[in-house]
Amino acid sequence: MRSFLYVPGNRPRMLESALSRGADAVIVDLEDAVPPAEKPAARDAVTAWLADQEPGAPVFVRVNAGPEGVEDARAVVTAATRASSASPARSSRPPASGSALRGLVVAKADLGQLAALAGVLDAVGPAGGLGLVPLLETPQAVLAAAAIASAPRVTRLQIGEADLAAELGVTPGEDERELLLVRSAVVLASSAAGIEPPAAAVTTDFRDLDALRRSTVALKRLGFRGRACIHPAQIPVVHEVFTPSPDEVAEARDLVQRFEAAGGGVCLDARGRMVDLAVVRNARRTLSVVSAT
């Protein structure tokens, strides 16, 4: 998944059009985008909307921190389960895999919260496909990134950079070098745990698409393989960056063919450079992105 579009859970009209805006996935937000007084009504609206979605729709729900988040999880998972068993065609599959819900984005994630939410998901379907996407928004979470990435049901990490910068007293500049250590640590933890590469954080200036492109290219170079968006205008730029160009695809395909023709050993690329398994692994990753999109 290259793009994750945040949609406030208290905005019914935005929910109605969320899945038609072109993002690879939608994150329905029950946390920061919803004023505290509106959170109960937003939860009800999201569960009703989720129950009406077709199985397989790429939907995540960002739940609140603490006990409120556990209640959010119970409500949305129940709604997804109800939708997946609403017809005979759906009931032949496990509840989680037959629903629109792909997983929960966990605000202010820590190991205790992840364990509680994994318990909610296990109660619905021990072998189901619902995952957890922790948002690392505190110094403690960043220092525990390796353990969080290895926790049950965790499929991908994200960084809540605005909250984290405030906690650290950091003011990112144009090149955002102040966040380099954190970003690299999260890429490293994800790779070590064998989960999906992390998705980059949102940028709130949705009008400056040139700046978005520059920062997204830099994040891709660091090892991020997707980005969260707060506005549909950002989606085409994010897709452009994270979709291999025709030349990149052709080069990757040629590398894999040369490597296989050499019997899986060291070979030369089209420019006569030595190629080994590490280079071919990147080429295969490029081809996997193309096949997925």
C-alpha cells in the first residue's frame, strides 16, 4: 500500500466518498480529528458505515489511546464481523478476512495497549487477518520500537511525528534532519521484525505538493514504502514516488532474469557491474510493488 488517506470519523459526507478518492487504503480516524464531545457519536457513525462496506475494502480505523481505544476496537471489529456474516457468500470465510476492515491504527501505542487490542482481535478470529499498526508518538515508544514491531498482530509501524516532535521539543527544518534518527530507527526495527516497511507520516501543508514530493522522495530513500495523507490532492504525488517507473521495472526484470540465468550466483548487469543476491532482492521488491498495484 502506497497511500493511506485519513478521514475524520465525525464527518459523514467525507466517509461516504472516502473509498472513491483514489488512496490505496483509508484510515478512518476516531482520535485527534474528532473533538472529545463528538467521540461517542463518531464511533457509532463509523461502526454503521463500516457495516455497510463490501468485503475487501481497504479500511483501517485509528482508535483512541487507553480504555477508550479498546472500546473503539470492540465496536468496529463487531461491526466488521457483522458485515462479513451478513450473507451466505461472506459467511464461508473467517469473519476478519471477509470484512472491509484490514486493521486498527493504534494512537499513542505502547506494549500494554497493543496486548489489549490483540486480545480483542483474537476473540473475533484467532487466525484472522486483522492487524495492528502502532503509531509511535512518544520517546518511550520510539525506544521500544523493536519490541513494538515484534508484538502480536503488528503488521506495520507509523510515526506520529507532530506529537513526537512536541514531546521532544524539536522543530523540524526544511530538510527535517531533526527526525532522521527516529525515522531510521523505525525502518530498522521494522526490517528486523520482518514486518512491512513503515509508512511515512502526514504533512499538513496539502497545498505545497512540490515540498510533499521532495520529502516523500527522501523518505523513500530512507526505507519508507508508503505515506499517510490528509487530503486527496496528496495521493497522486505519493503514488508517483512509490510506484516504480517503467525504466526501473525494466531494469529490475532484467536483473532478475540475468541472476536466474546464472543459476543464482553472481552475475553482471546490463552495464557490466557485478550483481549479487542483495541487489536482486531489491529488484524483486520493485517487481512486487508493480504486481500489487
